[in-house]
Amino acid sequence: MRRLATGPIAALVAMVVIWGYSWVMMKVALRHAHPFDFAAWRVAIGCAVLFAVVRMRGPKLTLRNYRMAALLGFLQVALFVTLTQWALTFAGPGKTSVLTFTMPFWMIVFAHFILGEKMRGAQWLAVALAFAGLLLIVAPWQLTSLTGSLLAVAAGAVWAITAVISKKWPIAAEDPLLFTAWQLLFGFVALALVDLVYPHAPIDWTGEFVFALLFSAVLATALGWWLWTYVLATTPAGIAGLNSLGIPVIAVLASAIQLGERPPALELAGMLAIGLALAVLGWLGLRRG
């Protein structure tokens, strides 16, 4: 019984650390590559690793529903990854990760209008805190910080709308890992096409770039998604949802230590407000669990 209890928690901790630190690795990789190049390579390697894992588990590599995999691949993979990589060229990993992880609040709003899920009680408090924090971080009165902030917020909104789409038209009969591999494949096709038609400087294949690419592709993309699938299958939704609180914390701390990112006072206050809002949502999820 103890192994059943500690295994999912260990997987959750590993996933939070990997995904949190991956924001720093992505920022490092973008020193040597254009966001389109890095996004395409990252998704291609992660896709290949996932298909290899699925192939070792059994011979089946086909889906019943390719249309949903294509839709989520174009949105959740290609568009989301492009927006996050692009945002990192304008802002630091800590700020970008916090703004991207406004996703749970966008999801509440979209679910309210698309799925008819009503916001109740403390959810209103969480959303209010999140938008107050969002305003402090984005700082629309400072136009120099606006581009990266808006790209990161857009990434969170895209992630949220794809999650709502998945809830509206669930794919219960598909193997989660195989479905994720196909999503990555469709996403890679879109990213590769954009990469080919958009002129930019070639990749500087340094050792630092290769390490950051492999970390982002193998650990953050392939292993991270496998851990997420395992956590979702073995823990209550509230515990699984705590990743949205832990990942930005790791990203902010790692960025401060490794890259020297020091948010100004207003940004830090905004991050704390969003962190508190995420904690409220995590607490609500634990109560439901």
C-alpha cells in the first residue's frame, strides 16, 4: 500500500521539478536558435521518443480519432509551444512561466461560457487574485514589457481553450500516451512548415544548445508527459492540479539562481498574487478529491 501512495507523489514531484527547470533550459536554448527552429526540434525529438515507448509496449500505433489529435496538435502543441518560445525571447523564464500558468483561470472562464460550468465560492476569489496579479505583471502602462507578457498570457489562454475542448469532446477510448504522440506529430508538421517558410538565422549547434534541447525534448516533453499521464491516472484531481502551483515556483527560483532574473517589486507582487490564487484552486481541488 505504501508503494501505491508514494509512487504517484514521487512522479508528481519529479514532473514539477523537470517542467519547472525546463523554462530555464528553454531560455538557454534560445540563445543559440530561433524559436521556430527550437520548437520544431524539441517537438520532433519528443515525438520520436514517445512513439518508441508506445511501440515497445505493443504493436498498435493507430488511433480511432485523428481529427481531435490533429486539432489539439495544432493548438496545444504547435501554437502553444510557439507562443511560449517566442515569449521567452522578450522576457525571463520566471515571468513567462507565471503568466503561462494563468491557464487554470482562463480555463474556469472558458468553461463557464463553453461548458456552462458556473463559478462558485472561492473560485471567484482565485480568479480575482489571478487577474490582479496579471495586471501587475503585464504592466500595460509600461509598453516595453508588453510584448513578451501578452505572448505568455496568450499561451496560457490557448492551453486553457484546448483543455476545455478536450472536456467537451473527450477521447476516452484512446491510449493517452499514443494520443499524445500523435498530437506531437501533428504539431511537429505545423511547426516544420512554419520553420521552412519563415526566414531566420541557422542554429548555432553548441554543446550548451544540445544539452538544453535534449533536456527540453527528452525530459520535459517525452518523460514529462509520461509522468503527467501516470499522475492523472493514480491521484485525485486536486493533487494532480498542484503542478500548476509548483512549476512556476521552480521556474522563478531556478531563473533567479542560474540566470540572475530579479523581478521588480510590482512584478513580484503580481507573481505572489497569482501563486496565492493557484493555491486557492489547489485547496479546492484537494477538498473535492
